[in-house]
Amino acid sequence: MSMYDKNISKEKRESLEFAEDQRETQWNHPSFALQLFQGKTDWDLIYPCPAQSEEDRRIGDEYVAKLKDFLEKNLDADEVDRTGIIPEKIYKGLSSLGAFAIKVPKEYGGLGMSQVNYNRAIHLVASYCGSTAVLLSAHQSIGVPQPLKVFGTEEQKKKYLPMFGKGVVSAFALTEPDAGSDPRNMTTTATPTEDGQHFLINGDKLWCTNGLIAGVIVVMAVTPPKIIKGRERKQITAFIVEMDTPGIEKVHRCQFMGLHGIQNGLLRFKDVKVPRENIIGGEGEGLKLALTTLNTGRLTLPAASVGIAKWCLYVCREWSTERVQWGNPIGEHEAIGLKLGYISSHTFAMEAMNWLCSHMGDDKKKDIRLEAAIAKYFCTYHSWLIADETLQIRGGQGYENAESLKARGQHAWPVERVLRDVRINLIIEGTSEIMHLFIAREALDPHLSKALPLLSSKTSLGGKLKTFLGLGAYYATWYPSLWFPSFKGYGDLDPQLAGHMRYCANASKKLARLVFHNMMKYQKKLESKQAILNRVVDIGVELFAIAATCTYADYLIKTNKDKANAVELADLYCRMARRKVDGFFRSSRSNDDRQHLSVSKKILAREFEWLEDEIIKSA
């Protein structure tokens, strides 16, 4: 839905305008992913593949080894799933390892590790216990440490960051019972006291992971509106709130399909008095803070997804070798062999994307908002499919829980638990649908920002004419360039990888033409054409994955002779991705979107209610 569409309701328009006002509008640093949608493949932004320094790798190796040893000796992940409790000794042990302050700078009592090493730690934990991984990531990726590092004052940092080195857990309170993806619906308020030195917070916050055990949290609340450009604008402000402050009630602990050990619940605030100096980033800057925090926070989910996928690959390999049916190990049957090919190649692609984006997270000279969103979408989606295929390969023993398997002397691989735990990753920190919309909006930004004066009723006739002429001059050069094939050389890149990169470069130009043609056809209505935009995004995602996979494979074969066969995995993934991309291009020309949407409208109008006959309806 476009905010420029005159047919939308006032409420929808205001929601879209509010979201647009809060997003980052400047691209101060280059983005490889953004350029893909513009028909450019700036190979130098990702090649050679970034690598850890020897010192940083040593720090990571030592920490991951200690963390692994602690978890293996002390944490029973199946018990956490069964009881819903992460034992106190685990909290204490993690605290002693500095696991709640991995990225907190050393001057504030933390470990001061890089994004790469932090992701390596989450990767490890997620491969073993989803609930513990969420405990650590909700605390550090979107909880108090991350926004405080980026937006906090020196006084705030000195007061709160040392807490996390001592094991204090934090949380992030944004969602409300009636406010999810549309923050304009937020009703939790922060009202200034008469002296202006404090705010009184009132309202409910839902699905606040770690909220029931946190010592300090970030709360997003509505503060008094401001007049901006002659119009009253809603203000959302971020507050640091200490959980022992009077007026906070832990109303309910939510129970979920998976992640049984997480402390996620409904929090109620009643006249909770918070000092003005606890505002992070300035009054009215809360949503911008949240969106910026999520750019980095989303990098944790690819790391966790890769850890899960690797564990699934291990289980599938072991079982496919051991399990014999019709005289042969099941892995030798083509049906299972095809699944193993998918699992291994996509695990490799996920690892490549995670590795590249993790390094980008440490590189302050790159804009990662698109890369982080793409990695989140791609890795969570495929980790779910991989877990599902793992259960299928395991058969009945995959559906049986670990405790039951262990009781009868079988491999107690907790595949069904992993499947339950991993499903939430397609929802948290932006659903896959929201990721599509976010990526599409950012990908269209270079075009929309140029055309914005034409779409605005406030632009004078002269201003519109000037914009039109400027657009004509730009597109007269840019558009023809999209029809020239790329013959770029890729140095000493393996010939197979170079071939995939050439495909990526040419498909990027075709993608840019697709975007342009649809913009010309639908103009300001394009933002509401989600089926079209979804295909555009899916093409861009696959092209980014191809590029990441090629540069990562090149890095591995040049730095580790034991991984020389990485090219085979990369080649398989890229072949599969290219088929998908070609399919997306075909479906952009010929599809069943109209029929789907027609049936959907009739379902909502109850015209197919007869299809629901003879069931027991509840709730």
C-alpha cells in the first residue's frame, strides 16, 4: 500500500507516513545488496571475502572452546525443553564466562568481542539449545547493550553496561497486544511529570523475551506529540527501565510451540516513574533506535540458523549412513540423496551469507540494512526447511522425542524439538512477509527518492518540471546500460565460480529492468503490488546468496587445503539458485496472482464457507 495512493484511508495513510518518517533515508555507505537491485555488482565490496585477523580468530577460538565445554558438561537441553526452566547454575556459569557481555566494550566490564566472534558463540549455542541461544541473543542483539552502545550517553554506558558483565539480563519491550508491525498503534504512554524531570509509563508490553527475569529493559512508549512541518506527529521514545521500579507487574508467562525455556511474557506498567536521563537517543527517536538496532540484531538469526542447519546435516549424514533399507544405507537411495544435496549446499550458502554479513557488521564503512534483512530472511527460511527435511529423513524416530528415544536405547537426537524451536525464527525480528516489504522498500529507495517531488502535492509545477527533466537525464543513461551484457573478468576465481558470478551480474541488470518496467507500469501503486515485489525481492535474495557463496568458496579453497571441495558445494547451490531466479523471472510475466487474490476475497466474504463443513470449530 502506497502512502501516495489517494484511495487509502486516513488511518492507513498516517501509519505509512509514520513508518516512512522513522526509516533511515540516507545511504551514507555503500551496500552490495542495494546495488544488485540497480543492475550493478560491485565485486570489490565483497571480494576478497573478508577474513578474521589472526588475533581475533584466536580470541574467538578460545572463547567458543570454553563455551562448548561448559554447555556440554552442565546443560541438558532436553530437560530445559521438558521443564521450561534454564537452571540457575547455567545463568551463573554463563555469567562467569562473560556471555552476557560478549560485545560490551572492555572499558565497561565486557569482553569487547567482534560481531564475528559474537555470532560464532550464538552459532554454537543454537546448535545445542534454542532456549539458551534466545536468552543470550534477545539480551545482546536487541536488548539494552546494543542500543546503549550505539545511542547511549557516556553516563548511561557507565551506569548500565558494567551490569551485564556481572550477569544482569536485559530485554526489549516494543510489541503490544494490539501493536505489532504497525507501531503507530502503540498505546503505552510515557507522560512527563509536572517538573519535567521524570516520565510516568503506563501500558502493556507483550512477548517481551527475557522480560520476566531481566534486571533492566528498553521500553518503547508514546511521549507527547510534536508539531513537525505544520502537522502533529506521534512520538515514540525509548527508555531504560530498571525492573525493580515500583509499578511493574509481570502479568503472564507465555507458552509456545517451542523454545520452552525462554522467559517471555506480558508486562504491565502502571505509573512507572522513570527519570528523563534514562531516555536513549533523544525524545521521539525511539522507533529509529529500534530500526537501527534491528539492523545489527538481525545478524544473530543467520548465525543461529547456520548452527542449527549444521547440526541437522550431521544428524542426516550419520543416520543416512547407518540406517539400512532394502539392502542399502538410505543415503544411497536417490530420494534421500537429493535431500542431502539440498541440505548441504544450502547450509554452505547460509554459512557464506552469515560469514560475509557478520564481517560487514564489524565494518563501519558499509551499510548493512539490506544485507542483514536478506540474511535473516534467507537463513531462517532454509533452516526451517532443513530441519523439516531432517525429520523426514529420520522418519518415525524424528517425530519421537529425545527422552522416549533414549529410554528405548536409540539415538536421542532431538529433531522434533529442533523443528519446534526453529519455526519462530521466521517470525521474530520481522516476519518473512515484513522482510519482503522492508527489502522491497529499501531496494526501491533510489528510484523513489528521485521521483518523490513528482509524487508530492506540495511540489510546485516548476519543481516537478525540474525533477522530471532530471529523471529523464538520469534514466536516459542508466536504462540503456542495463541491456549490455557483462563481460567482467574475475581474476583467479575458479572458472565455475566465475561463471556463476557472470550470471549474477547479468541477472542483476535484468532485475533492475524488471523493477523499472514495473515502476513505469504501476508508478506510485507499485508499493502495494506485493506479489510483484515479492518476486523482485526473491530474485535479489538469490543473487546476493550466489555472490556470497562464490566469494566464500574462493576464500576457503585459498586458505584451507582441506576445504578445496567447497567449490562443489558452491556450484550445486548456485545451480539451484539460478533455476529459482529464472523461475521468478518467468512468473513475473505469467502467473496466477489474479486468481489467488480473487479466491482470497471470496474466502473473506464467506463465499467458500461450505469448505469448512463437518469440523469442530473452537475458540
